[in-house]
Amino acid sequence: MSYDKAAVQTILDQALADGRTSLSAPEAKLVADAYGIPTPGEGLATTAEGAAGLAAEIGFPVVLKISSPDILHKTDAGGVVVGVDSPAAAQAAYEKIIANAKAYKADAEISGVQVQKMLVTGGDVQEVIIGAMTDPTFGKIVAFGLGGVLVEVLKDVTFRLAPLTGAEARAMIDGINAREMLEGIRGAKPVDKDALGELVQRLSDLVTDFPQFAEVDLNPVLAGPDGATAVDFRIIVDTEAGKPVERYSQEEILTAMMRIMKPRAVAVIGASNEDGKIGNSVMKNLVNGGYAGDIYPINPKGGEVLGLKAFPSILDVPGDVDVAVFAVPAKFVGGALEQCGEKGVAGAILIPSGFAETGEQELQDEIVAIARKHNVRILGPNIYGYYYLPEKLCATFCTPYDVQGSVALSSQSGGIGMAILGFSRSSRMGVSAIVGVGNKADIDEDDLLTFFENDDNTNLIAMHLEDLKDGRAFAETASRVSKKKPVIVLKAGRTAMGAKAASSHTGALAGNDKVYDDILRQSGVVRAPGLNEMLQYARGIPLLPTPKGENVVIITGAGGSGVLLSDACVDNGLQLMTIPPDLDAAFKKFIPPFGAAGNPIDITGGEPPSTYRNTVALGLEDERIHALILGYWHTIVTPPMVFAKLVAEVVEEYRAKGIDKPVVASLSGDVEVEEAAQYLFEHGVVAYPYTTETPVQVLGAKYRWARNAGPLGT
């Protein structure tokens, strides 16, 4: 798309030179013209007579609006008159608007009154809002939703990071809940979605090219079968919104993280022989955990700690040190960190609390400045430490863990970190890493993602977070990583705060959680609604092969389970396959006459193992079926372990033939179903006892990843 950037720069420069925080209506009109954003015919009147003349020139009916940098919400100020249909009415409207504006804000600077062609609404025309704002977490984001009163009542809005591709812009339009209104209802013609998508993209390009435009609000935009026109165009200016964020390069991040996660030598500052001390627990975990690198206890008294020579200072250590784990009070961290910088340490693992989380922001800022001066990366402070199992590295004061696998987990909270540890142990889920990030004074989630992206020992990343320090950096990194490995996020605080007071409709609609939700999805991230779901996704998703299509089939031995499984499919965005006649007939060969084909396929509860085997085999064999959900009902005819072993055998048989589809199972019955579910998990089938929701949630999460970042993506 071609734009007149020079014209916009001239307007912006003048606004900044004047010290203004917004553009006037005529300036906004010129910006719209420069970026090909359609607006109605209009002009600025400075007298009542001028308003009458402009109205006649533009053609009745017209709308008159106050033009003032001090009055952004024109309607609230009585600054809008619609349906003006004569010169006399235009004069009267002008005088009324000026009087209302002065009454609303006596010291307001008034440029005049904007006279604008009144566009036809209703019928085939729909009001929408298109806007952009500078989000404190993600930077420039674009919003699209229903306009007029509906936008304030329903808040049916989608958000994306700018800049947008054409496909992303179109996805925003199709992403609102009320998209059917744009497709034509009750005889109305569908709006021109291509024109709307182009308008969204042009606005995205505008705020990308001119980041000093802190907020841009097109509300309403009138969309019809023949195009879309922005009736009102409001632009807020802020020089701070255009300042670039300082970031480490990907190469710098990876270099530091490789030394931190795979250190050749670790020093423990505050190492101790005294049981109950953090410095003692860290030392025990490093020594007893089997870490093969050099371990250097640092203690002012020297001597030995756990049989290893202790050094009064890290500067006294004879060899290089990659990582220093701090187990000293907050007030001693700064001095020791200076020494780490002199030593050339790559990472400082700050376990101590007593920083920003307790109101000591200055102390935290001080240690960050020291670290930046010496190019030391900080993990923490206020953390439990971290585990990296391929190196047998247990740099934490918490319980050790040694079940290695391919799942990397992180948490902003120590309590959540321990829940992760306990779940992993209880469920026998192997992990590659567990990392606490705490206050995130420096290292945060996008640094971890960069490492795990390049870590052959990690196939899935799951993260608990309460906020993102640099949401755009995270989103950009996650977009890249999620195409290779699933990224699961549990974002805490989703109901807190809500939409804050803002100076425009777009800003007011940008409720924190909705922005997170849309942008995480845009980045290919799978969002977990709760801690248990995040952990179950982490455990189950790696076992499921990527589906090749959307057709899901339920095979169940209990009608009640089939109903609940069907509900769960709807809740998790899964598409139950419409069974074609030939496949229906094929299933009926294996189920009793009083069973039910269709979908769910109810084989009934009294059937022998062969019925389960045959129907599951048919579901795997038919290439039109892309995923199977099994509902098992405990009977003596087919006991739980018999069911588990036959399902595992059939799945493995077809995998050997090159047919590998996602299979999940819900087991209802007595306590024996617990062992059966665990057996299935160990043989690559995601299975849970006593729940119909959880296996479908895991399958749904796999599908969301495949759609957002994988082969099913559009």
C-alpha cells in the first residue's frame, strides 16, 4: 500500500511543536487522506454563515461537530447535531454547538465546527469501531468491534499486535462474536469485509509508521456492501508512545542463557554447613543431585562446605564461573553482584526476597544497574531457583527432582513452582526444566523461550505468569517458537482491574485480559484457564500426534458419557464428524442392534473387549477420521486393565503402519480405572479417570495449537 508519509510527518511535527496532545479534526482528515482511509466529504466552519455555506456545498443532510483539541468526547459536550437539512438549520446548529461547548468547558480551545456529509445508516449498513492504542505491555495494538452503542454495551472487540498482515486484519473481523451481523441478517446484504480488512490494515500501518500517535479512534465506521467509511477520526499524540524499547538481541540472549542453563561452574554465595539455611539447601541439591560441573561455595569464613573448599569471595575462585546462586540477605546482594561482574559471571540467580515485592524498588533498580554495567543477567529476585535436568542441575533450596523428560515449566510464583514440582512427581511427568522468575528484574519469559526454542531436550514449554514485562518481545518470540514447539501459558489475574478509564472508546475497551487473550492467540500460544489445565496440557499434549483434520469421533460404552463428551467437544472448539452412510454401516457391523451409530458411537456397556477393539481399529483405519475420543464404562465383561491394554495394543499396531492419530480416553468406574488410565498414559494415550472434561480439554488444546501455529493454521 502506498502512503503520503511526508504529509503526515508535517502534521505531526506541527502538533508536537505546539505542545498539543491531539490533532484537530481537519488535521485528522488530512492524515486519513494520506493513508487512504475513506471519510465523508467535510469542511471546517468558523462562523454560522460559513457552516450554512459549507453544508450547501457538501449537500444535505449533514452532521455538525465541535472541533476542539480539548473536547474529545463530542457527544458528551453537546457538540454534535445530526440530520441538518437546510442552511438555516446549519446556522442554528453551529450556534448551539458553540454555546454547548463553552458551557461544557469554558476554557476549551475551539477551532470551529466540522461540517460533514451525513451518511445513511441502517438497512445494509453496520456501525463498527476500528482503533489503535499504545498498550503498556504490548505496545501498538489494533482493535476491531461493533460500533455505536453496541461497542459500549457488548464490548465485542478483537485485538491484535500492529503491524498486521492482510490475513490477520481479516481474521479480526471474523473474530468478533457478532460476526453474523456483518454477513447479512434478516434480508440485509453482507458488508464488504475486504474493504473493512483493508481499513484495519491501513490504520495498523499508520500507527506503526508514526508511533507518536498514541491512540487513533475511528468510531463509528459505517460498513456496507460497497465499502467502509470512517465517520469520526480522533488522534491522540504522545511523544513517549514513540520511544523504542531497549532489548537484548536474540544472539545476546541465547549466549547468556546457554551459560546459565548449562554452566560449567556454579558458585553459591552464602553457602553454609548449617541445616535449615538456604545456602545449605542449595549446596546439598547441587552436590547430591549429581551436577558434574565445578561447585564453589562462597563464605566469608572460608573453610569447607559439604566437603568442598569454600572461598571468602567469588574473586578468590581460581577458575571461571558461569552462574552465581545468591543465598544472602537482600542488603548484601549489591556488593556481591559487583564482584560477580568483575569475575565475568553470566547469570546471577537471586533467591533472596526484600526487593520490589516488599516496596524496595530502589534496591532492585540498584542491583539491575550493577548487573547491566557488568553484562550479568539476573534471574529473580525473590525466587526458588531453577532446575535443568539434562545437566542434573538443581540450583534451588526446594526439594530435588530427577525425573527427566521434555517439558520445560516456569512460574512467577514460588508456590506455583512447588505445585508444578509436586504434580510432575505425582503424575510421573518428566521435565527438562523448572524455572522461577519471581520479580523478573531482568530475565523474563521471552529469554526462557529463546533458550528452550534451541534446546533439543525440550519439546513443550508451559509458563505461569502474572504479567509480562515486555509483552511485544514475548509475543514476537512466542510466534516464532510456537511454530516449532507448543507454548502453554497460564495468565493469572484475568479478572482483575478490567478496562481502565481512557480518553477514547478504543482505550476504554482494551481491558487487560482481553488484550492478553487475543494477542497470545495471535502468537500461537495455547492459553490454559487454570493451573490444573496448564499442568494437564503440559503432560498430555506431547503424547498426542498433530491432527491432520478437524473430524473428531466419540466411541463410548455409556450413553451418559457420550453426552458429556459431546458437550465437552463443543466447549473446547472440537468438531464432531458427521458420519457418512458407508462409515455408519461399517460401525454397525461391530455394535449390537440396540447400540447407536452416528456420533457419538454408543457400543453399550455390556460388550466384550472385541467390540472396543474393532470399533477403535475402524476409527484409526478410516482416513476421514482425524481424532478419537473413547468413553469407557467399567464392567466385568471388559475390566479396566483389559480395556487399557487392548486400546494400547491397537494404537501401537496402527502406529507401526504409519497411522498415528490423537486418541484420548475417559474412564468411568471403580478405583481400578486409575491404574488403567496411568497405563494408557504410559503407552501414549491421554486418559483420565472420573472425568469427561479433562481428556477433551487436552485434545482441544492440541487442536488450538495446531490451528494457531501448526499445520491446521489458516
